Amino acid sequence: MQSSMSTTPQFEIPTDMRKITEKSVEQVKTAITGYLRLFQSAVPGEVTGSAELSSKVLGYAERNVATAFEFAQRLAQVRDVRDLTKLQTDFIHAQMDAMTEEAKDLSATATRAVMGSAKAPPTGGEFS
């Protein structure tokens, strides 16, 4: 009787399944990228209160979508449970770090936008 060093069952995604998944991920990525471009062209910065804030929000959205798709593509290449666990853990840590950075930056940008609009003289005619 042959003993095994590992009691973890082997896990492998079939090649055809990986190819189908990769193609699907690429199609969804193209669709979401198009949606983000449409959003960017349709919503001027003045609507959201600050062109800088709008630009940052869109930039972070694009970066997060790209990161999620990179994760999905790498996920399709996973060959065993150990790699899956490491990939998932690394992705979660990276996303938590990115969210913390984004929240701080967006908060500072929003504060600057509010302070700037409070200092700006009102537009339009003078009141008597």
C-alpha cells in the first residue's frame, strides 16, 4: 500500500473549461470598459461637484475593474487548491489596501472640492 504525503484531494480545471472562462472574462471586460467610457463621456464633472473628484472616481473604477479581470484571468489558470487559496488571499489583501488608499484620496479630494466651492464667489447677479 502506497501512502500519500498529502490528504488534500487534487483539483484541476479542465483545459476546455479554462479556455471558455478566459473568453467569457475577455467579453465581459470589453463590455464593462465600454460602459465606463460611456459613463465618462456622459457625466460632466460639474454634475458630481468636482471634475477632479469625477476623474478620480472613474480612474479608481477602471483600476478596480482591471484588477478584478486580472484576478479572473489568473483564476482560470489555477491548477490546484493551494494556488487557488493563495491567489484569493493575495487578491483580498490587495483590494483592501487599494480601498483604503482610494477612500483616503477621495475623502481629501471631496473636502478640497467643498472648501473650494465655499470660498468661490457666487455666480450670477448681485443681490441688492
